[in-house]
Amino acid sequence: MKYVYILQSINYPQKFYIGSTNDLKRRFKEHNEGKSIHTNRFKPWRIETYLGFSNSVKANKFEVYLKTCSGRTFAKRHL
């Protein structure tokens, strides 16, 4: 299973992060421990939403889409 997830900063609620992983619990823990240079500045994080994909190619394409302008608009409306 591959997960695409959206994190929201607890201290800076306007900050979001989109990522993907095969191990959501481990990756979420790493974000909150400051092990990611892209998210350590705005920790702690909470999981806003996540989706599980059995097809990793589709998961990767969805993650890339969510990082586009139209993907962010989609996420705000539907996720």
C-alpha cells in the first residue's frame, strides 16, 4: 500500500505539506521529530487527510497532481 497524505501544521495552520510513503506511521513520526528539512520548521504536524493506493504509480501521479495549483484547489474543496 502506498499512501498520499496532507499534513497541517498545528502552530501555523495555514501551512500544509503533501507527501507520499509506504509507511505512514513512520513517516508522520519523522515529520514531527524534525527529520525532514521541508517540514521541521513548522512542526508539530497533524494528518489532515490521507489516501491509500494499491498501485504506487497512481499514488505518485496523485501526489504530483496535489502539488499543482489545481490539485491544491481540489484538496481544499474535497479533502
